[in-house]
Amino acid sequence: MNRLVVFGILLIALVSCSRPAKPDPNALVFGYKLSGPLISSRTTMSTAWEFPKNPMKDPSLDDSKLSNEIRWGFRLFTDTPREAPQFAPGKVSCNNCHLNGGQRELSLPLVGVAGMFPEYNRRSGRLYSLGDRVVDCFLRSENATGAGEGTPPTTTSKEVLALSAYITWLARGAEVGKNPAWRGQNTIASSKLIPIEKLDPHKGEALFMEHCTNCHGEDGQGVQIGDKKPGPLWGPDSWNDGAGAARIYTLAGIIRYSMPYLNPGSLTDEQAQELAVFINSKPRPNYPFKQQDYRTDKLPNDAVYYDRPSAN
């Protein structure tokens, strides 16, 4: 064979071998699948405690105050009742809703969201800082208003600052002011929403017994799985009636795309809504400041725990 031809073939081969392959967003990384920077929603129970970004293992974090705040924020996020018992009197952790430390696709991921604050909050009718949003989650989703003794969290509480540090760390490299493509995906299309009065909690209960009791138990309080346990879905240790998950369509969106955990996305839009109306027909703690909500924006139809203004 002509030497020039052989050299040309070798050169092409070398260039081809040296060119980095285009990353596969679904490739296995450390035993779990990624979808962009997030753990794919189509994974198994074994990935429940995997974190693509883990500050406890990040060698770029040192012993500075900020690095220690980020690490504590991660511990607060993944085990809130233990790390902040005064602000989480129930048994709900941030990680119960924002799966895999806020790094799981279609499970309210928080990667890159810090750069979107401050942003308008419809429920409160004002601009919210990231700290405001964290405080709101403590007060509502973790029922900090039911703590009894002590004062409720504020934007300057050390726990709020640490959680804000962790969420901001998750946004390293993200463009400020650009909404991540994966944000806001846990919603059911408006054309698929069923009027609240037409949803049947009895149908939801049957679906719950069929699809949800392996993890949540028939009493909705969670089944111990190794050293982990899902957060309670109702009762005194659950989120209160002012939380986002206390809205039917909001909870249905979470259920539709992230549950059941072993087969997420397998439920229909209608089934997710029936399940949500059943779960939110159950007793839960009272949020005592509901009269301060929706003073400038219209009360959503699915906010079933709020008193509706009289037609007169």
C-alpha cells in the first residue's frame, strides 16, 4: 500500500481516537443514570441516597466557614428533623419532596435555581429572596409554626443560612436569571386538570392501597426501609394545610412524575389527581396565618384548606 495512503489512514484514526465522545445524558455514572446534571427519574430505590453533587465528598470544599455551612446545609436538607428539630417538629425533611438532595429529575429539583431569586411569590404577593423561600418551607412543609417553644425561623437563622448556602452551591456555574430547563416540570397540563368537585377521594384511597402502601403504609406514616423512612403524608407529623403540597393540583403534579418510587410516571394524570384529593382529605396541622395568603392574587381553586369568600 502506498506509504502516503497508510499515513493518512493512521492520522485519521489518531484524530478519531483523540476526539472526546459526546457525553450520553443517560449513561451510567457511579451506578445510576443521569439526565443532564440530574439523576434520571427512571431509576430504582437503590438510588434514593445517591447525589451527583455531594458536598461531603467535594475536594474543592475546604475547612472555611462557607464550606462548613454548605456541608451542614446538605445535612439539614437530607435529615431536617434531626439537624433542626426546633424548626421541624414533625418528621418531614426537605429531601422527602426534593429527592436526592434536590438533584433528581421531575422531583422538584433545585440545581441552578438560586440564581432565580429574588422572584415574585404569588401566595405572599411580594418578592421573595432565597432565604424567604427556605423560611416558608420550614413554616409550612415542616410545620415550624407547630414547634411550640422557641421562635419561628427567620432569614437570619443559622439553619436558613446553611440551607441557602447548600442550594446556592448547587447553582455553581449556572447562569444568573436563567430558569433551568428542568424547573417547573412537576405540573399537570391545564387541559388535563379535573375540577376539584369531580375528584373522588374514595377512588384515590383505592389507588393508594394499590400503589402506595409498600413505602407509605396503609396509615400514610411511612414504612421503615433500612435506616430510611418516607415522610408522613398526613397527621400531626406531616406538612400543614398552608403548604404547597396541601394544594390538590400541586401535589398531583408531584405524584404524577415522581411516584410510585419504583415506577415513576406510571400513573395517569387522573390517577395522580384522585390520589392527591384523597391525601389532602386527611387531617393535618393547621397553618395559623392563612388569612395573610393570597391577598393580592386570586385564591387558587385547588387550595382546599382555605376559606372561600362568600358569593355575596
